Amino acid sequence: MPLNRRTFLGRSAATSAGVALAGGVAAAPAEADDREDGKGGGHTKRYAFTVMGTTDLHGNVFNWDYFTDAEFDDAAHNDVGLAKISTLVERVRKEKGRRHTLLIDAGDTIQGTQLSYYYAKVDPITGANGPVHPMAQAMNAIGYDAAALGNHEFNYGIPVLRKFEEQCDFPLLGANALDAKTLRPAFPPYWMTRLRTPCGRQVKVAVLGLTNPGIAIWDKANVQGKMTFPGLEEQAAKWVPKLRSMGADVVIVSAHSGTSGTSSYGDQVPHVENAAALVAEQVPGIDAILVGHAHVEVPESRVVNKETGHEVVLSEPLKWGQRLTLFDFELEWARGRWRVESVSAKVLNSATAEEDPRIVRLLGDEHKKVVGYVNQVIGDCTAAMAATEAPYKDAPIIDFINHVQTETVKKALAGTEHAALPVLSQASCFSRTAKVPAGKVTIRQVAGLYPFENTLEARVLTGAQLKEYLEFSARYYVRTAAGGEVDPAKLTNADNTPDYNYDAVSGVAYEIDIAKAPGSRIAKLTFDGKPVADDARFVLAVNNYRASGGGNFPHVAKAKQVWANSDEIRNTIIGWVKAQGTIDVARFASVDWKLTREGTPVF
């Protein structure tokens, strides 16, 4: 298994700072700086060090948006990418002393941008003479010590993940990613190192990696029968005592799991999706948790462990390299061992840093290659389409996704026993900034409609099940009394429901009465102008995330699957445009659903 880069340098480094261990495999002594920083001199009984952390990098190396073909920007003017993170990391190392810092990540590294997609699918790293993945190159150059596995690491299949693992100079950790047959860890569960202090007494630091149990359903096609993913609390309770028994003075968990204690997959998996706070609360012996997966910024949160009464410090830096977490540890030597006296956390903003020219030079050619790829013209569009209003209006840009999915499924079912069933389709507004211009259309503009690696399936639902599905989706809207103005900015994302968990369904017509309570909002549900009967049968073209239980929508996960393929929906759409040559908006654009209040349209 690959270890931290310092492992390989260790035997030639006479001034070793420590010994790195990954998953129980001993490594050579770690490389150290040539001098101490003078903290307390040679007789100190205190020691301070800093652990830096990132998460949910999602293929972002540069501060660049491949879908808009421009520098990344958002409403808060955040910046993204490892090139910016590298500058922040070097600042911290200069301030603290490199030998007194560590750098870890909490997962979701190799999926998300067209840069990462290109080296998984277009010029894959798994090829006979395949390239080194840009994320591996950048993270190696920056000097990461360890990274937890994220659920999106499995999107491209295990061979791509294993090749990425091979290319990394640091271990990918997953204590709860087990081999399905042996139930032994399929990846190193932990990484351990020794930091040498000014007084000569080493501090043993362990990092335990935990990933998300939802992988079992979200990437079922890639992992079923190969790997299994038990709960984070269960595996932390198994490994933390082992790490302590091995002499760990400090135990840090890198968890690709949010803090809310909630799950999007209901009873599809008997484990909590966002379990980081539960781990802190239930498992004694943890000092800090680097949190990932939820894509929220948590500079510092403290959770009291029920058994010990000690506080565990949690921090989640914002996604895509927008923030860098700093855990500052203060240790005291007492009664023959190191004791953690205090832990604090904060985040640094990447927008305050310039891109590290070293990373820019390292991956400039890869970046240019991908920019050229995504700007290839593949067809024309008869009218401009934008997703700006798609969360609350039936927009042509979502109709287009549904149109392609419907055509694809109809063609696939031709000549089968299900060919006569009406085909419906679901789609979500994945990006409110997505747009397709009138005129020439490029790969990046089409790919921007579908930034996730979802694949397409076909499931059979009854009319009654369809109505319940739509009712569940309509929870997305904030209940709004009849009369008065409606502010679109405050209308959606009720109960923090993300845009990707609101589905618009094509092929039927319906109204959503947002004046009514969730569960009783769908009205006038019709097919071909007639009310949908409870026993009517439909084929639903649905992405694999939703079909496998993602979002916990009713019925679809248990519905009969009549077709599926392994090609990303994004590629299906790109292929459709290439084949047709023209996106004729008039062919599919229609208002089939609308928001109402007591029967009166909102817009």
C-alpha cells in the first residue's frame, strides 16, 4: 500500500522527525527540518503542533470553472482549488515549522470537475500508458500525509480508484471500507506518525479514516459483492482503542460524513450518513475530527463525549478547496506521557491566497488540454436555455434533460414486454447557473447541465406511487399562504432540501399547491389529459442515485428495474447532441407542472 512521501525519503534522512505507519505497516523515519523552532528549549514539558485539513476537493486544482470557461466566482467571491490551498499550507508551515504540521483530507477527491472527468474517462489513468491523475500530482507536490476515502471516489469504479491510490504518495484511508468476502479492511484503516519535539520526546499521532456507508447504494453497481461499508460509529469504536493501545498520544478522525446525524437514504442502509458528531459523542479517545461530505463550513464545533466528558473538536472546511482547516493542539508532558491540554480549530480562506506558481507549472498542460476538450463544438441550439428559474418553474433546460432520457429509455425498451408502457422522466436542477446558448453548443455547456456521474435506469411505478413520489419531491417548497407577493429566493430548499433532491417529472401534468402542507400538495395529476389512475403503470427514467435510494424518495428504490446502463447521463446527452446536430427547443419545451396557491398560479 502507498505511504506518505516522507516514508520513501526516510532512510536517507538522518534528522528524522518520525516514523510513518499506514494500516499497521511500519515505514521508515520521516524527513525533518534541520533545526528546532526553539519552543521552550530542550527542557520544555509542552509541545504544540498543527494539523491542516481539506475536504470535498472534487477535482479542483485551479480557480477555474470548466463549465463557464472562466475563473471561478460565486456570490460570496470564494476561490477554489489546490493551487490556492498550497499557498495557504506553505504559509502555515513557515509560521509553525514544517516538522510541527501535518496535512490530511476527508475525501471526495477525484470527481467533480471536467479536469477529473477527463483523466477518468477521456484519457484515463488506467490506460496502458495512462497519465498520473492531476489530483495525485497536486496532492503529492503539496505533501499530503493521508486522505480519507469519500463516496465519490467510487464513481468511476474500483480500478480507477486503485490506480489513483497507487499514484498517491500518501495512503487513502477507510476503516469501514471492507472486503465483502473477508470483511477485512480493503484500504488502510489508519495512518500514524511520530513528531519529534524540542525536548526529544516523540508525540505519536494517529489519523483514522472513515468513509460513508451510502456508497453501498449510491455506487451499488461498482461495489456490490466486492466491498461493504459498516457504520462509522461501529468501526471507530473498534479502531480507536487499538490506536490508543499502540501508543497514540493524539487520535484524529478524518471522516467523510457530516455532523447533522441525518441520512438521505432512509432505511436503505442501516447506518447514519452524517455521523461525525455521533462518533465524537459515542466513541471515547478521539481528540478531533476533520469532517467532510456535507459541503458546509464549520470552523469549529465541540461535542462532549458521553463516556469521558471530554470535548471533541470538529471542523469542516468549505468544499472545493475554498477553506483550509487548522487544528491547533497543545500538549503537556505529565506522568510519563503526553496529554492533550487543548485543541482549537479555525479555517483559512483560499480567496486570501494567490495560486502557488509551482502547482500552476506542474499541471498547466493538463489544464490547457481539458479546456480545449470542453470547448469542442458538438452542435447547435435553436434558442437559449437557462436554469436560473428552473427550481420553481418548468424550464426548457430541464425539459431537455428529460427529453433525452425519455428518448433513450423508449429506444432501449423497444421490442420488450414493457415497450407499451408510457415513459416518464425525472430530472433536477443541479446548477442554477447552467445555460445553453442559442447557436453553437460546446461539450462544456452541455456537460454543465449534469455535473454528476449519474447513470440512467428505468423503473416501473404505479399511478399511486407516482403521486407519492411527487408529493415527496414537493416538500422542497416553503409553505406559502395564498395572497401576497412571493419571493423566489425564499421559496425553495425547505428543511435544507438541496436542489438535487427536488425532481421535476416529465410526461405527466400536475400542479403543486404550496399553500398546503407537504404531503397534500399535488393536484390535477394527468396523463394525456386524463386523471392518472392509481393502478396505472409507467416506466420512470431515473438516475441511479435516486433509484438506489438517494434522497429517500418513496417506492423507486424497490420498484422493478426494467433497464439500466453504465454510461453517464452527461455523456448520453452529449452523444444525443452530436447525433442530432441540433437542439430544437420547440420539440420538448412545454409547461407541464406549475406552482399554485389554492388553484391560482404563483407565476
